[in-house]
Amino acid sequence: MNTCAVRLKPGEDLKLSLEKFIRQHDIQAGCILTCVGSLKNASLRLANSESILSKEGPFEIVSLVGTFSLNGSHLHISLSDDKGMVIGGHLLEGNKIFTTAEVVILELNNHQFTRSFDEKTGFDELVIKSIED
């Protein structure tokens, strides 16, 4: 396993920047270890819904979790507003960094993640392949 760290700067798109980082570092299987920072706005897909929640911030990033690979990502985020109210959902494009996002990533060298359509769920779901050294 390897760890990677990246600091995203104001105005960068959280999801697009992480996906770019994954491509640049050729990460076949990875997960978020931690993320702290803030966003100007929120753009989330809500649970079991096609609804998209779009809100203006700023917001603190309370948590960011999920898996990713060159083949796609599945990331959930929780955000708190200036009153401490928390919202969360699937991270979409369009979440712009307010001050910073400090992200630590774990690369799983002995795995390869891909995504494949699952008829039961209706979504592209994680497929895990072990890679022997």
C-alpha cells in the first residue's frame, strides 16, 4: 500500500481534481483516508434518488469517504454549514473549493477496481480484482 496526499486550492472542483490526481498517478484501486477543508457550494445526489441538492455555502467538509480507480469513483461527502447543520450525499461535479481541501489517499497496490452495471441495483457497482505480485 502507498499513501498519497494532495492539497486542492480555491476554485478547484473537488471531484474533478481528485479524478485528475488518480489518472496522473495511475491509481488502479484507492480510497480516501481523510479529507478536511471547505467548499463554496454543494452539489450532491441524495440517497436513493435522482434528485440533486445544490446549495450555496460556504461549507466545512466534515467527511469524505469512498473508493476510486481509473474506471470510476464512488464518493460520499458530509458538509456542515455556519449553523452546524449537516448535509450529505454522493459527491458530484461542481463542488468548488472555498479555502482548501487537504486529502490523503490510500493506494491498494494488490487490487484493481473497476465498475460494472449491476441489474439488481441499477448502478455501476464495484468489481474487485486481486493482483498477485
